[in-house]
Amino acid sequence: MTVLTRNKDAFGQALFASYISGQNSFIVERDDGLFSEGGPLKVYFDNFSRWPLREKAAMMNVKGRVLDIGCGAGRHALYLQKKGHKVVAIDNSPLAIKVCRLRGVTHAKVMSIKDISRLKADFDTVLMMCNNFGLFGTIKKARKLLNTLKKITAKDSRIITESYDYMHPYYREYKKYNKKKGRSPGALRVRIRYGKTVTSWFDYVRVTAVELKQLVKGTGWIIERIIDSKSSSYIAVLKREA
């Protein structure tokens, strides 16, 4: 995903409207013609007490200097700042970063995940919460960017990332669509709409926990822990190999 211009920043506009007035939804359009609500936006502003149990458990694995990729409204960054962590929060949405700064995130940068090699600091923890494993785009790009993350992290660092299991019956029809397109079953191609603003189409990858174990081989990372939940989402804690 590239950095969004203001006339393409549909998610950022929705998030900013939520911050200002409590507006609570946006539209996600899938490339097979499905339209669905992308809200509720209010969860991006929730305090720790309202987080899902899996996210609370994930925070127990955070240490040291943190890179928060796809930070949204900055709720994870703000929580970790209060716990004494130094956090760099990045998002490709300029308006999302504006919201982060207004809410008190100290170091918030407009940056795409594909540009993370520009970050020089040795991060101890990389966060990719709220199903942000999908920001890698494709399985091929995921492997490449996992190697990049190894270069900007400390020797004993961790990646805490969330994805969801597309094997749920709800996704059965789209899996067939992916097969016809010659794509991986967990591939997803979408764009976001808010008002009259529409993003360009972008790829968003989903993997099961079993697929993730295979995906990380040779990238310098291994799965240390899987945090399951009652929903289709799960969180994986990846540990950098020695």
C-alpha cells in the first residue's frame, strides 16, 4: 500500500469524522462486487478495558522500543506510551496520523509499510494489530517485508501480528472467486469508500495459523505463540531467529 493523497484517504476521512463527531462507519467494496460496512469506527478509540481478550494478552508480549504499523487512531501506541515504551506509529493515511497526533501519540509518521526500510532504529517489538498482517498485501510481499523487518529490529525482537481465518463459511464464495483468478485462497482485493472519496484498489492478504507457519520459513522469524479467540481472528507472536 502506498501513502494516500487527501482525495484518496477515505479511511482517514472516516476516522477523522469519528474523532470529531462520533461518525461510526465506512464502506468496504470487494472486487467481486460485494459492499459491506467497515465499522464500527469507535473501536479504534477504545480504552484498554474494552479491548478484546486476545489484544490484552498480546500486550503482555511487548517489550522495549515499538514500531506500530497501521496504527489507525493510535490506541495501541497510546496505551504503550503510558506504559513507558518508546513508540513509533506509522500509517499510510495522513488523516489517521493527524488523529494520532491530536490524541497524543508522540511519534507518528505518514509512511507506507513498503517504506519501512527507511526506519533505522533497532525496534524490539513490531505491532501489526487489528488484522494488520493483511497490510503485507500478498504472501510474496509478506515474505519480503518480514526479511526487511529483520533488518530494522534488535536480535531478540518480536512481531505481534493479527490475521483471521478465511476458512469461515462466510468466505466460501470468495475463495472460489480467488481460485478462478489464480490467487491464493486467502487473497482479498478491496477499496474503501467514505462519502464521495474512494481509495484505489489494494491487496490484503489473510492466512491461517497453519499457513503462517509455512510462510515464515526462511524469513528469519519463527512462531513463538498463537493467541486464539472465539472469533475468526487470531494473534501470532513471531520471534526473530538467532
